[in-house]
Amino acid sequence: MHILLVNNSVIPVFAYGGTERVIWDLGKQLVAMGHRVSYLVPEGSTCDFAQLLPIQPARPWREQVPADVDVVHFQFNPRFATEDELGKPYLFTEHGNGTKPKPLPLNTVFVSGNQASRYGSTAFVANGLDWSAYGPVDFDSPRAHFHFLGKAAWRVKNVKGAIDVARRAGVELDVLGGDRFNFRRGIRLTFSRRVHFHGMVGGAQKAQLLNASRGMIFPVRWHEPFGLAIVESMYFGCPVFATPYGALPELVPEDCGVLSDQAGVLADAVRSRNFDRRACQAHVMKHFSAEAMARGYLACYERVMAGETLNPRPPIIQGQARALPWHR
């Protein structure tokens, strides 16, 4: 099968770039399974296992897809006027939360069961990662700090809540993905010496920090569509202390963390609960691997190539996805 993965960001990615990381690992795994993969992505991308084609936004999609492609997998809504406009079987993965109730294509796939259900759908493939790229984990060395991992400038990520939980629990917090002074999304000044800001980190630096963390504090105030930061943290043996929103209950079983919208409950758990680090890693390696993700998408590819639609009607987001309760 020749699969074309389409995205509007450069690959590979160094720091966060969740979608870019996912489609890189997806393509690599599909090639390992014997399929041919091409990427339609912006110039400046590099890849040693697949063909790269430069995306041209002003040019019709039909003219950018090679004739020998069997199925096209978009990472954003291509906004076709009709379902057969492309002239090829295709599907679209919705990676985020829509802000307006607009219908999505019939062949839309979501990244968690919760996200799918909030769009009135049952079609989802959980994200997965190539865990071999993350290196070894040191389970036995002492770990001093907890961590927050995410784009701290996004208010829905609630870094203020994470700092408050750490303060109540009397622990130190490493913030990966934010700065001490933030003037972009309202003024945030954090002067506590027990909170350490590392900015946008990736690669070996991120692995080193996660390898030294006792756990993740992540009290988000929106429905996480998936949460790559969560499974990355668990791979390094970090239990998760977070709000029970979006995909979080699907990712964090009871033996790998605590979920609550109460700051006091999370602080008590951070202070007093212990979890098996190896069990946290084993859980994500079993359920959220690149191989499991690739097999899920292959089943979707086969369905759309056979002329099926993945949803009986266009999915539409339902209900509030942001500004969810957080009780201090």
C-alpha cells in the first residue's frame, strides 16, 4: 500500500510538535510493516525512510497527489467541497478541539475515545510513539522534583494550577514548556525558588529532566484530545497527578496516578502516594506504541479504500471543551 501523509508543518520536530512527532513515528512504522510512505509537507523537511513532496497550499489537492498513491491521510481538514473531490480514498485525523460546531468530513478519525464521543463519533485511533527513540530509563536513582510538561502559555494547560499543587504538597516543580516571565497570555510572574522553568525543551534535555522526575502534575482545564506529554512522562516512570478531563482517564489507570479537579486532593496524593514506576512505563508501551497506532490506521485505510465511510454522518463537536472547573 502507498500511503501519503499530509501535514502543514516541517518534519522532523525537535521540541514539542505533537502532530509532527506522531506522523513521523506512524510513517516509520508503516514502512517497517512493508508499506510505502510519502509525506506531503513544507519545504525544509528531511526524512531518510520516505519520499518528501513539497506542499503547495495554493495548488489543488488533486494535482499534488501522485497517481500511484492508494490512500491519503490528512492531519488537518482539507475542506473539500464534495467527498469525492480528491479522486482518491482519504481520511482526516482531528488532533484538536474545535471552537465552533462545524461539520467535519465523513472520514474523520479522532485520537481518543473521549474526543470521538464529544463529536458524536466512535471512530478513533489512539496516538502512539516509537518508544525505542526515547532511550533507557533509570528507575532506581533518587528523584527530587516533580514536573509539568506542556505549552505553559496556553491557559487551558493551567500551569498556575500545577504550581499551586506543588506548593501545597511542599515539593519542587520543573516546568518544561514555559518561562518564568510570561507577557504573551496575560502577565504571569513566578518568583518561587521551588519552581524551575526550562523553556521549550526536547531531545536529550527533555529525556534527562523526565528521567529525574518523581511524577507529572498536569491539572488541565480543557478536554485533552489525547496528551502525548502524559504518555511520554509515564514512559519515564512518572505517575500522573491531573484533572479527569478528555482522554486522561483513558491514559492514566488507577495504578499509574490520581485524577481530580480538586487542588487539595492532588496535593495530598503528590505528597503521600507512591506508584510502581515500571508499571507506568509498561502501561504506555503496551497500549500507546507506534505499532498499535499503525495497525489502527491500517484498518481505517482498508475501510476507506473499500468505499466505506468511517462515520454515518459528519461529526460535530458537542458541549464545552475549555474553561473546565478547577477547585483551589
